[in-house]
Amino acid sequence: MHLSIVLILLGSWMNSGQVVADFTINSIGLLSGTSTRLSKGEELRLRCIADIARTTGLELSSIMFFYKDDRLIYNVTTTKDRETYTISRARVSDTGFYRCRIVAQGKEKKSKELQIKVSGLLAPDMNVSKTEVTEGEEITVRCDVPDEDPPMQFIFYKTSLGGSIPGQEVKEEKTRHSNEKYAEYQFEIKEGEAILHFECTVKLMNIPEDTSPPSRRQTVTVSEPFGKPNINIKPSNNFTEGKVMEVTCSVRTSHLLQEKVVLYLQKGNQLLNSSTSETLTYSKMATVDDIGNYSCKAEGTKASKTTSTMVRVDELFPKPRLEPTQRDINEGESLFLKCYVPGLPIKDSDVLNFYFRVKGQRYMATGGRFFRDVTERDSGEYTCEVTISNITKTSNPVPVRVYAPVSKPILKHIVKGNKMVVLGDTLTLTCMSLVGTPPIRYTLYRGNEYLGSVEMRSRMEAIFTVNATKPDDLGQYRCHSSNQNKKVVDMYSDFVNVTVITPVGDVDLLVIPKNGEVEEGAVLALVCRAKSGTLPITFWFYVQRVSDLLLHSVNKTDNMHAEHQVTSFAKEKEGRYFCVASNMANKSMQSTSTEVKAVLATWKKGVIGVFICLIIVAAIGIIVYLYMDKKKKGKMISTDSSRTEKSSDSHKKPVVDLRSENEYIAGSPQNEEELHILKTDENIGNSQQNHDVEYTEADGSPPEPQQDTTENNLNKL
């Protein structure tokens, strides 16, 4: 019976551990109830069908999802195995890949993708902000596609009639992307445009191969606020220099124009004249320098128009040439300049007046020859000019440099913050000649050793930097200056002495005695040594206890070491001793610290040794004394025992014999105590003898108690 119950429970437990599946999804598919290729406006019907195996009588609730291009577009909760999604009027933007999915009690399945193609993209709607505009204005064009979904690509078209070539069409195309169902673009109305046509097309971004038909064309008329300006050249566009050239610029404006029009006359990028009237003029004596392109520009608030023409001027005579004998001259030498007109006969040149100019000064020289003894002030750019038939022409400038000799240079050592030059620092020196024409070359020397050169193109001091990395960098420095004037060659400064300070390095402290143990009352000797450094050197001696305590400081001008003594050394002077050394480099160097302790003086050690020896001797004496005393007491006890036995026998001997025995013992006492004991024994014996005599006289026989009394007395002693 018990076995059957166990089997029943075990079977129940095994059944409860099994999960019985009451349904399974075999497959799911998506079908089009109409067709996969539709025209715009037709009905699109999608049917999702699931193949589900289930137990009898199971009513299963599930959710069906519909997707377009992996984007959820519809879902429904149902107990059916199929559901339908319908679009009553399909649009081109409904083109794409569709699928469905079913989810039921944690189980799900997806269908394969179904491609739907909807064609028939309609032409978009287009509007313009204005139908009548003027040149220079902007017009906004809007394109709408209300029946489709973005994103979209809009293409705007602008067609112009009556451009630079009458009757020829000029097309302009602009593209815009939009996430809305419309897009806008602003077109600028350009000069010369008369009649404009605007239209647009559209593409869906997910169907780039399909383009809509163009929209309805919109026509815009353009009015001209002012005409194209005119430019006129007198005497003509091609003439010989020496004549007066007159340029006229004019423009015709509309009587309806309410804004001002400004006229600009330009030669290349050079503005020659401007006016707010309808006409302006410009005139001058023409030369070949006036050859170029002349432009007349009419500019309003929004529009502008330009007319250009080329002017050519033939040369009457060429520009003069200036030739110096030399361009770099020493001060005090003669400058010779020659000016001539190329191609002009010599006889004609000899009678012409040439004018030489430099720094605003004008000098005349007939025949074009100029002589002058020059100074540095005569440096500059020289030109010459000549006038023939009222035409004045100037040569190209020729630079002439007059070099004044350099003066003796001044060399300075720049000390920053009034500090000495420390080994490893940068040494700064300046060199300058107060007189002399730049560029001037400065060269620095240490003794006769070349260190470097600097060329200064202005009258400024030259700066040299020297890295003082070794003691050899100290010494005598000087500099040399020179320029293009070759009359003075050797121009040296005075010597400048520079001292380089070597910082203190490798400091150690010598402690005497070396083991760091000093007897109390003795002297502690400290020696601080620096292995390197420029004298004088300052030494500081310290002891470190709770904090650093300065003991002594001394400045040494002739030694690399210093001494200090700590006298009467005691326990309270113990600590870690160290020293610090520094010189004019202001860089301190510290030695390692040494532990110093106070120890007992030698005489104190001797006294303590003697005292200890005395204690040891005394201890030995006490031990010997106690040992001897113990030994003597042992002998005394042994003697007392023998005496007791002899007292017992004394009753059998005559009294005279007892005394003689006592006298024998008393004759060899070892100390007073033994003597006292012996004397006591003698008295006892005498007393006993007296009693014996009395008793004998009374009874005539020796009494026994007499012996007991003598033993008791001995025991008491």
C-alpha cells in the first residue's frame, strides 16, 4: 500500500514538471487582395494569414502587425488566423516593401516581404509670389504635392526670353529636398531678363526613378527701371598721347522710377568719377599710362548695369631712363646720374631740361647729367622727368644708398635683476654702433674666439645670447661692427669682463669622532666641505632634533671648507648634524645628516668599574663570611653535643676533673661567643658541683635529678 502511494506521488510530480504546448505557429504569409502593381487611386488590400496548429477548443488571442519598409503602419488584436489592412485610394508614396508579424503568448513569426508598386505620380501645383517684377528683385516660387508623403525632391525651372540674345531661351534649374509636402526657392531677376516662365517637377525619395509631369507654367513679366548706360571716348578710342581725352557716361531712366540711380566711371578697378545725374564726364591730357578698359556702371537699389570699352593711346616718346654709376656709395664720394630718352638723338637730349627728384627735392640738369658729393642724407629713390610737347614723363625710381661708416660699437652685458651670471644661465650681451648706415653686421668674440654674427637692417642694437655651461665661458668679450662702407674695416668695442659663478656642489659633513659617539664633556668637531663652487662660500651648521637649529654660520673667501666645535658635549646636545653651503649663485646645497650621541667619560667609566669591583669583592667577602659562620656554628653544635655527653659522665668523675676539662675547652676559644658559652658552662658546672656536695652531705649518695638539671641548663644555652 505504501509503495502504491509513493508511485502515485512520483507520477504526479513527473506530470507536473512537463509543459504541454496547446498551440504552435507553423507559418505566416502576406498576400495582396488586388494586385502588387497599382495605379494611383486604386484600392490596396493586404491580407495577413497565419497557419496555427492548436488543441481542440482553444481560442487563441494574438496581435497582428503590418509594416511598410520596416515601419509599423497598423496593428490589431484578434482571435482569428487572418486580418486585412486596406488603403482605399493608394498613392505613389505607398510604393514599398510590406510584411506582417503575429505575436501570441510569447511566440511570434514574420512573413516574407511583399513588394507593392503604385504608379501615376501627378503633376505638382506651383505658385509665384509676383507676376510683375523689376530687374534686381527676387521672386519666390512654391511647389506643392498634397497627395503624396515626404521626403521629396523638388526641381524648379526658370526660362528667360529676351536675354543677351533676343529670342533665345535661357534655362536655369534648381533642386531642393524637403521633408514637407512642399518646397520654395527664390530666384533673382537679372539684368536683361524680360519674360520669365516658371515650372516644377517632383520625385519621391524612395522612388527616385519616377518623376512627375511638370507643373502648370507660370509667366512673370520684368520691367526695366533704367536702361543700359552709354560710354563715349573723345577724340576716339585710339589716338596719340599729348591730346586731351574726354570720357562721357550717361544713362536713360524710366519716368516711373522712384529711386536714385548712381553713375560710376572706372578704369579697371580704379574709380575715376561718380554722379547721381544721368550724365558725367572725365577729361585729362592723355599718355600711354591711360591705356586700359573703361567702364560706365549705372546702379540702383536692387539692379545694376554696366557698359565697357577699351581705350588705346599711342606713345609720343618713351619714358626716360635713369642710370647711376653705382647704387651703393661711401659717404663723401661723388654720385653721378645720367638720364636720357631712348631713341631721342643726342643733340636733342643735350638741349632738354631734365629734373632729378629725391625725397621731395627737385634738381634741374641740362642734358641729363647730375653730379654731387653725397652724405648719408642723400640716400633714397631718385627719378628723373622730362617734358616734350606738354607731355611730362618720369623714369622708374632708382634706389641709391649712401653708407656712413660705423662708429666704435658699444658692448654691454645685460644683467637681469642685478644678478650674477650663474653656471647654466644664459649670458645676454648687446652690441651697437651709434653711427653708421644699416644694414650693419655685428660679430661677437670671446677673446679671439668667434661666437656668432647678427645683421641689423635698422639702427637697433644686436642681441647675443651665450649659454654659460662651463667655467670657460667667463672671460673678456668684445664685438665688431661693419657695413657697406669699406673705408673703415676694423671697428671693435672695448673688452667686457664677464664672471660666471659656479654654484656650490657636492657638500659633505665630516664628524670627529667619526663614529658619532662623543664623550660627555668632550668636544665635537664638525667640518663642512664643498667640492666645487665659486668663492666666497657661506657655511651653516645645523642640528636636527624636533626642528632644525642653526648652530653657526661662517663666510669663507679663501677655503672650500669650514669648521665648527661643539664644546662640553652632553646628552641634551645629541641629534642629527648636517651643514648647508651656498655662494653668490644663491643655490644652497645640503650635506647628508649624521647621528651624534653622547657617551660616558673615561674617568666615569673607571669609577664605575672600581665601584663594581668593590661591590664584587664585598659580595665575595660576605659570601665567605657567611660560609665560615655557618661552618663555625656547625662546629659549635658538635662541641655542645659532646659536652652534653661529658656532663652526664661528670657525675661519675671527681669535680676536679670537670673543671680541668672546662679549662681545656676555654683555653682554645675561637671567638667571644664561644668564650661566653664556655664561661656559662663553667658556671653551670660549679653550681652543679656545689649541689652535689650538699646532697652528699645530706644523703650520702649522688641524686639522679642533678644530671637532668645540668642537661636542661645546657639545652637552654
